[in-house]
Amino acid sequence: MKNTPCRVQNLAGDGLCRVDYCQDCACFHLKVGYASLHIHPEAFLRLCSTLNAALARFQRQTKGTARPAALQH
């Protein structure tokens, strides 16, 4: 681990989560609530793919039923 603070670029975020990228450490910084993860790009790609697959499956299974309030836009 390095001792200097990361210089991150914000890529996306809202009140619940945020995704930043640091070119110095070549990691994505994923913040969800109070949790913070530093993830290498390959792992971040796999995480995104898994989350997208889970969301698609959830949406197929709940098609025609009321969506939980947390998922309504």
C-alpha cells in the first residue's frame, strides 16, 4: 500500500453509491453506504457483469409484479 492519498476521478454516483477511478493506483474505488472497496479493473468488470446479470434475472422474475420502492426511479 502506498502512503499518499489517491487522486480520484468521479465516474458516477448518487446519494447511496459512488464510483471513482484512481490512475495512480489503477483501481476503481467503489463506495456503497459506509463500505469502500478498491477494485482492480478486471475485478470491477466482473463485478459489473455479475450485478447486471442479477438485475436482469430479478427483473424477469418480477415482471408484472410491483417493484420494490428502492428500485423505482
